[in-house]
Amino acid sequence: MKAKLEASRSLLYETSRYVDIYKSLDAIAKTRTLTPEERAESKRYSRLADALTPIAKGMTSEFANQNTYDSIQVHGGSGFMRDYACERLYRDARITSIYEGTTQLQVVAALRYVTAGSYLQYVREMLSGLPESKEKEAIMAMVDKLDAMTAYVTEFKSQEFNDFCGRRLMESAAYCVMSTLLLRDSTEIAEIFDKPLKVFIDYSLSQLDGHYSVIMSRTPESMDYYR
Ligand SMILES: Cc1cc2nc3c(=O)[nH]c(=O)nc-3n(C[C@H](O)[C@H](O)[C@H](O)COP(=O)(O)OP(=O)(O)OC[C@H]3O[C@@H](n4cnc5c(N)ncnc54)[C@H](O)[C@@H]3O)c2cc1C
């Protein structure tokens, strides 16, 4: 639960930072002409904000649902009663994956960045600036799997198959991004991220393996069973 919380925070804060930067530059542009460097910076951060927003909204709201569900379970019967905050948090969390765009619509928004390779490039760039470690190696292996899954799905040029694999592709991309941000936080910011990083990578590896095995064993023909 803590690992999901820290990974969610890291992605949320990073996305918010990109939004702050390009909106600040937008505000400055109303008072004077931006320099070519500032214009390039504004474009870069606006693009990053667009790409990270759907995975931030999609993943953090799903993790909020999972964590509040688990927190009731941890408290047993008491957790279900109104005496404790977790039953309220559980009810409050449920709407977050519905309003302001359901998770399924975040998947639709994120997919174009998955297929364009934007998350792969973002993660690879960030990893290249971080020192070698077991965690970095694990993330690079996840990135290669995401790359292979994306190439496999797009090769069929089937919208239906794309839609079928969309959620798994979006989540896989998000696990790569969130793990990389946590690695950056534990390397450059504070030790308190070390354990959440290790746990989150273990979790992401298992999730990504599951998504990989489902996607790579399906074809557009297997869609017959799901219609
Ligand atoms: C408490 C609350 C407060 C709200 N506040 C506001 C507000 O302040 N302003 C405002 O404008 N709205 C508000 N809403 C509305 C909210 O934004 C919508 O409920 C939400 O966007 C989902 O739309 P919908 O209810 O029409 O569901 P639908 O769009 O009918 O979706 C039903 C299901 O179909 C899925 N689905 C739909 N399209 C696709 C697709 N293309 N691919 C895959 N799956 C799909 C959805 O994910 C969902 O699971 C609020 C809703 C609630 C409950």
C-alpha cells in the first residue's frame, strides 16, 4: 500500500510540476515575447504534461481504490463500521476513477503516447542519467517488454485488438514511468523512498509479466471469444 502511495505521489507531483512550468511560461508570454529557449521549454513541458496526465489520473485513482479497499480489510470488521475513517475514505475513493474522465477514457488518451513510444523515450532518457543499480536493470527489462508488447500489438493494425490490449499497455507504461520516478526519488532525493521503490518494482515486474503473457498469447482472431 505504501509503495503504491509513494509511486502515485511521485507521478502526481512530477506531472503537476510540468503543468506549473508550461503554465508559468504561458503567463509570461502574455507580458512579453518568449525567447526561443523558453518557447522550446514551454512546448516540451506542455507535451510531457499531456502525456503524463492520463496515466497519473488513471493510476492514482485506481491505486486509491485498491489502497482504501485494503485498508478496510486490514482493520477487519471495525474497518467496515463508521467509527473509523477508512470506510469513508473507501466511499470517497470510488468516484475518483469515474469523474473527470473514467479510467477507460484515460486509457484511450494514454494509448497514443504508448504507440508513439513517448513513455519509452521518457523513461529511457531519465534512466540514462541515473547510476547503474539492480533496480535500474529491472526497470530496463520492463521497458524492453513494454517495447515488445507495443510493437506486437501495433503490427496487427487492428483497432479492436488495440482496444483489447489498451488497459494492459497503459498500465505497463505507467509501471515503467512510476518505477523510474521512484528510482530518481530514492537516488536523488531521500532514503525514505528506498523500500517503496524495491516493493514497487517487485509489484510492477509481476504485473508487467502478467500483461505480457496475456498480450503475447492473443491475436485479433482470439477476439472472437470476447465479443
Ligand atoms: C459525484 C459526481 C460529481 C460530478 N461532478 C461533475 C462536475 O462537476 N462537472 C461535470 O461536468 N461532470 C461531473 N460529473 C459527471 C462525471 O464527469 C461523469 O459521470 C463521468 O465523466 C463519466 O461519464 P458518464 O457518467 O456519462 O459515464 P459513461 O460515459 O456513460 O460511461 C459508462 C462506462 O462506459 C465506459 N466508457 C465510456 N466510453 C468509453 C470508451 N470510449 N471506451 C471504453 N469505455 C468507455 C466508462 O469508462 C464507464 O465505465 C460528476 C459525477 C459524479 C458522480
